[in-house]
Amino acid sequence: ADTSKAQTDSSEAAEATTEAATATQLSDKLEDYTFMLEGDVYQLPFAYSVLADKGWRIYSSGYYEDTKISGSSYERLTLQKDKKTIEVSIINASGNAKELKDCNIGGIEVYASNKNAPEFSIAKGIKVGDKEDKIREAFGSPKDTSNNDGYNTLYYGEDNSTTTITCDNKEDDYSYD
């Protein structure tokens, strides 16, 4: 079974713009925070409305587009499109509460174990499910690692802006976080 997950997260979301932020091509650098989702390339952080305009809808119980997100905070929730799901971090970098629809996406997670996972890749074309050796070959040695219940987690980037990649050692599958 493929039990991997993938996520990219930009903690620099405090500087996020609410403009549509679609990139033209996938970067080779993790720190550029570009990813491809269902054939479209994006760069974190970007406005929630960009995914909403592509047909992604809130799937998490208790969240709606008019749900208030406290200032200087984030919420994690699930979005769905055509039965495919992703997890996103909704960021409100302002000091005041805002409606979710007016916030930014500062992180994304895609789980390969999810039978409804969409097409997703990150820098250098790394995909959810790629092997740990391929990840290390693409990005080099991580700044830190951890192991928990048969999963190796590789940490790349700086403390305030990291990419976490989790690999399933049992299946030698991979997840990107």
C-alpha cells in the first residue's frame, strides 16, 4: 500500500500577496515553493481564491468561505475537486480577523495513501511516491532527519521556511511535507 504524503509549506506567508500567484514552470529549487497540482503550477503563498477559481471546494466540516480566521494565524483544512482531496494551510497574516475566502494558502499536503490524491509534484519533478534515494539525489542531504514508526522525515530549508519530506520505510515510498 502506498502510505506516503506530500506537503510544502512556506512560513513566509506573512508576506503573502492576495494576488493570483500561478507560476509558469516548476522550479528546481525547493525554496521557491513551486508545485504542480493537476497540471497547473503554483507558488506559495497565494490567494485561496486561486484554487477556488479552479474548482477546489472546502471539504472540512465546520469551515465555509465566510468562516472567520483570526489575525496572525492559520487553519488546516481539506479541499476537494472531482472527488480528489488535498490538505491546505489557510494563512491570515494580517493582524485582524478575515473571512477564509480572503486569506492565503501557505502550505499544501498531498497523501499518496489517499486513493483520491490528485496529480502532484514539487521541485525537480519529484512526485508523491518517489523513493527516498531519489529525493536525496535531487536535493542532497537534509538539514535534519527523524524516524517515527517506520517513516523517515527529511527536513530541508531554514527554520522559518521549511520543506519536510516523509518517506515510508516499510514500502520505501515517499511523502512531501
